Amino acid sequence: MEPPVLSVRGLRAHFVTRERTVKAVDGISYDLAPGRTLAIVGESGSGKSVHALSILGLLPTPPAKIVAGEILFQGRDLLKMPPSELRAVRGNRVAMIFQEPMTSLNPVLRVGEQIAEAVVLHQKKSQAEARAKAIELLRKVGIPHPDKRVDDYPHQFSGGMRQRAMIAIALSCEPDVLIADEPTTALDVTIQAQILELMKTLQKEFKTAIILITHNIGVVAEMADDVVVMYAGRAVETAPVGELFRNPRHPYTRGLLASVPSIYERKERLEAIGGQPPDLGAGDIPGCPFAARCPVAEARCKTDDPPQFSLPGGRMTACWKAEAEGAERTHRFAPVKGAAS
Amino acid sequence: MSPTPILEVRGLKKHFAARSGLFEEKATVKAVDGVSFSVMPQESFAVVGESGCGKTTLGKLVLALERPTEGSILFEGRDVGAMSRAELKAMRSRLQVIFQDPYSSLDPRMTVAQIIAEPWDIHGLHKNPAERAKRLHKLLDDCGIAKSFLDRHPHEFSGGQRQRVGIARALALEPKLIVADEPVSALDVSIQAQVLNLLKDLQKEHQLAYLFISHDFSVVRHLCTRIAVMYLGRVVETADSETLFNDPQHPYTEALLSAVPVPDPAVEKRRKRILLSGDVPSPLKPPPGCRFHPRCRYAVDSCRVSDPALDEARPGHAAACAVLPFKDRRSDAALVAL
Ligand SMILES: Nc1ncnc2c1ncn2[C@@H]1O[C@H](COP(=O)(O)OP(=O)(O)OP(=O)(O)O)[C@@H](O)[C@H]1O
Ligand SMILES: Nc1ncnc2c1ncn2[C@@H]1O[C@H](COP(=O)(O)OP(=O)(O)OP(=O)(O)O)[C@@H](O)[C@H]1O
Ligand SMILES: [Mg+2]
Ligand SMILES: [Mg+2]
């Protein structure tokens, strides 16, 4: 496989205030190759969005602080790059689309102007060229009559059209990496299907690598090549998508997959995970953060924090149960080689 | 003779005055535009459809929180529109609601005990403290709420816990029908499963009927035995749940089911998806003829002019389409090519 375009290594991002420290991201590592899709799943509050904002340098610092880790873009650490070079990468080589397109589009600017602005900024084109490019991009993302709709304001677009416009802006510079944070959560399923199809088509055309953040397990099954499962700020399992569904190794992943209802089968009971995820600001929990809800936890799970265990096939699980099978240990904060590659 | 439905809705319409366009022309939103169905005692009946199709408005009409523009609602065989104030109050104790948003639907100044017991105060019930405590504890047990929560306030709880409190409150008056408007949409999947299991258990134990409003087919399949699919203020298909999932007859239902991502990569790889073009049209200007025709892959000329009625072509299975139902389909229309 091609060398990764993006590698995240032992990333930790905390929110530090006088009262408390929220360990929002506390150990996540993966490799992402060109043209591939990596899905990041996990409960609400598990650190998915904070991780994405760290890559783009969009976290408010303070209170946020990148405590440790590397974010290698084409081999160079974004966390050590001088600001001028960083600007050329972020929003240009690495672009992002957010869950709520209305809040990320400027309501007083015409949609076309906003796309053209991105084009002018990153590609040094003239205004006229930029407008033509904006129309072309709107056509590409499936907006009907793009030559007319280019002059509409965001509120004249429906939710699905706004999300298309956001994708058009993100794609205006043909980024190498596209981070999509819950891109379809606010949309109806028929519109979601259109947007996911669009992302797949454009990915083929531009060889874009996609990081797809979602809590929708069905969307993961449809879109992902590889998956990182997050719990309480950490990556607890990493695997190719087929393997993850066939043979989930972390008890949280098993619980998560079992609790999802499907239109294909009617289960008498869903297998719910009891209890609640921990409060990430309540101080360090001894042992594994999932132990309190884990159906197979042993005594040491409540006292010893599990390391990450590498498994065959580029997989990783952060569960003590893997040790019995002789899996190789790595520290959660250390650079991990081969995760999800 | 068949038993009396707990809820019967006949030709129900709710139109709102609205303004639209540049010149603020007067317009009408036909939020609910001719809906009929009935729910039997202890049945879980789902209303499914995309955003803006009129589900919440329908729920509010059933709860008598909105007055219908046209049509009637019968609760246990009696016309709600003709009820006296006292009769309405009595009905409200037998008809309860669970809302989508567990954050805004509970009064933040009240304790959990006060929230759950408030309906008893309103209806002057169970005034004896010992009896009240006993009932309260039973509700907590049934809904999986720890006793230590009783004196705490809603903001101290997670979404799933708050939703349990909302459910306990809805059960306080021992209702026979619960209208649940997207009760698990705001919850994480692992918590959603807890609440869905709870709703299922409570239905058995308390002999409840549900009018379950949702945009999520997978949730509906798990909980409900009959389903009505709505599109732009109308019901376009009704059937029992298994029939609807295995043999949808309306082109919209077919496309909707094919658009739901399935949590199984092996299935997803083999699946054929029917992509609908365009957005859901505005209910301010529903298309003439069949409302679905601009997005329909089967539409013929007559669909542009004549509005199909909901036709019960097979017992218990009705669809509002002039072309597709119970005829041969295009071969590529199969939901999954297994
Ligand atoms: N500005 C902030 N200050 C303090 N804590 C924060 C801040 N932003 C996020 N957090 C905390 O960081 C943790 C991770 O949040 P994050 O938004 O990454 O979760 P998420 O996995 O994206 O959840 P969701 O699925 O709900 O979007 C949460 O506990 C959150 O409360
Ligand atoms: N009070 C009102 N005044 C004017 N229009 C209204 C009013 N209430 C609802 N509507 C409109 O009626 C239509 C149906 O709304 P409703 O809330 O019933 O949809 P819904 O199916 O519940 O959607 P969602 O899935 O987004 O909750 C929408 O177009 C909405 O804007
Ligand atoms: Mg998030
Ligand atoms: Mg609604």
C-alpha cells in the first residue's frame, strides 16, 4: 500500500482550566493512506471532534493544550510546522466539513461568493475564473441549475444543498485529506444517501483520503475501509472494517455493535451496554475506563490501565484479554507502527 | 365484531398560515393533509417519515395540543372534538406523551420525585404519603432509576437517565396510550438500546399502546408491529411491520428502506441503493398530482395530474400509488441483491 498521507501518533489533547483537566483526547494513533476512508466511532463525548480539531489546529488554546503526540502530514509534523507553512496545509491540503452546514456557511454572503473566496485564497485565480470554478463545483456536487443557484444565499438552500455547498468549498482546493465530522447527521436518510454517494464519487476522482466521524454504525459499514473505535478519549480498537464487524475484539466494540438495531432483523431484545461513560474531567480513573460497564472485566481491569495490544492484520485492541493470546504490547502514548495501515 | 381501537384518526388535516417568498405572499402549510389510521389497544404503531412531513404535528393533534383544521380523532371510540373539559382531563390521564428532548422537557427546578409525582397532584390522586412513596418506588424500579436520584435535579443526569425520568412521569397515571415523539433520537446508540428495551418491557407490563413517531426505520422495526409511512402531510403506505420491510409497495417506502445504511459491511457491499433525486419538496407548495412524482422512478404521465388515494389492495396493507403496488417491478428494484 502507498505510504500514509496522514499519520497520527499518540495524540493527547486536554482542556486545562483551574478547576479541572478534561482529558478529551488521550491516546489515539492511526495511519491513513491516499484514497482510503477511516471512520472514527464512539459515544458522544469520547473525543472524536476534539481529535479532528487538533489536526486542523482549530482548538482554542488555552484552554486546550496538545499534551503529546505527532500529526504527520506527508511525513512532516503539523505540530512543529512554522505558522506560514501550516496555513498552506490547513484548509487547503487538509479540509473539513462540519455537521451543521448552516453555522459553517456565512449567512450574509452568497453561496457562490463563499466558494469563490476559497478558490481565490488557495489557487490564486482571478475573480471571474473563481466564479466559473464555483459554478463547476456546484454542478459537481449535484446542485441543479448551478449557474443560477450560485447567486443564492445559504438560507435559500435546503439542508442537503447546504451540505453539498460545504463539500464544494472543502473540495475547491482538491485536498489530500478531507475530515468530515458527522456530515450527514442533520440530514434525512434519502439526502444522506445522496451525500455519501457524492463523497465516494469525488474520493475516486481526487484520490482524497477521508476521515469520517460518525456515530452511525450503518454509515461506517457503508463507507469505511478502516475503523478506529474511541472510548473516553482513547482509541480502544483499530481494525479493517470487515474484520471489526466479523470479530470485534474490544468489549466496548462488541457492546456497541450489538446495541445497534438493524432494518434487516428484528431482535427480541437489543443488547444494551449498562451504565454510563465516565466523566472525562473527574480525574484519573484507575484501570480501564470501560471496566465499570464491561461484562468481562476482571479484578486487574479495575486497577491497571490496559496498554494497546497489536494483533495480526494491523489490528489493535486496548484490552487485557488480548494479553493471554500473546499479543504484543505498546504504550498508548507511544508512536504505534502499523495501526490500521 | 372487532374490538374498539384505542385511537382512531379520520381524514385529519392541520393547515398553518405562513408567509413565503420575496413578497411575503400569504401561503398555507399543509402540515397534515388528510390522514386516517387506527391504533388498537396494546399495539405499537409507528409513524415514520422524513423531516417536515408532519409527524410532530400529527402527534400534537392526537394529544389535543393543536386543533385540527378538518377531520376527527376518536379516543376509545369517543370524539375528542366533542368532549367537555372534564372529559378531556379524564382522557389526558389515559393518554400520555414522551418527548424527544430529555434536556428541555423536564423542569430544571424540580427534583426527580416532584417531576414524576406532579401528574398525581394535577389529578388529585394518591394523596396518602405512604401509598405515594410505594407507587413512586415501583415506577423507579420499572424504569431502572436508582432511588438515590429522587431528590436530585435533571441537570445532574445524562440524556438516557433523563429520558427514563420522562418515561416514569408518563407512566404515573397508568395511561393506555403513549405518544412518543422521537424518544431515542437524542441518545447515543448504547443508551438508545437501554431505553428501547425499557419501552418494550413496559408495554408488556402495563398493557400500553404506543403511537411511536420516528424518522429511524431500524428503531421502528425493533419496537413496532404496524407502520404508517408519511410523505408531505399524507400517509403513503401502511402495513404490519414485517410486510412493510419485506414487501414495500409504495415507491417512496422502497427508496427510503434502501437508503437506510445497514450495520453490516458484507450486506452493504452487495446492496443496491435507489437514490432519490432532489430534496423533499416544501409543504408550502406540494407538487400537483401525486406528491411524490418529481422524485419517483416509476412515475408516468397520469401521476403528474391525479392524486392517488390510499388503497387497501391487500388486507391490512394499503399504498397510495397508481403504478407500483402489487405489480411486477423493474428487476433492479430489489432492495438487496443477495
Ligand atoms: N472547549 C471545551 N472545554 C472543555 N471541555 C471540552 C471543550 N470542548 C470539548 N470538551 C470536552 O471534550 C470531550 C470530548 O468532546 P468531543 O466534542 O470531542 O466529543 P465527540 O466524541 O465529538 O462527541 P459527539 O459525538 O457528541 O460530537 C467531552 O468530554 C467534552 O465535554
Ligand atoms: N405552528 C406552525 N406554524 C407554521 N408551520 C408549522 C407549524 N408547526 C409545524 N409547521 C410546519 O409544518 C410542517 C410539518 O412539521 P412537523 O414538525 O410536524 O414535521 P416533522 O415530521 O415532525 O419533522 P421533524 O422530523 O423535522 O421533526 C413543516 O413544514 C413545519 O415547518
Ligand atoms: Mg463531535
Ligand atoms: Mg418532529
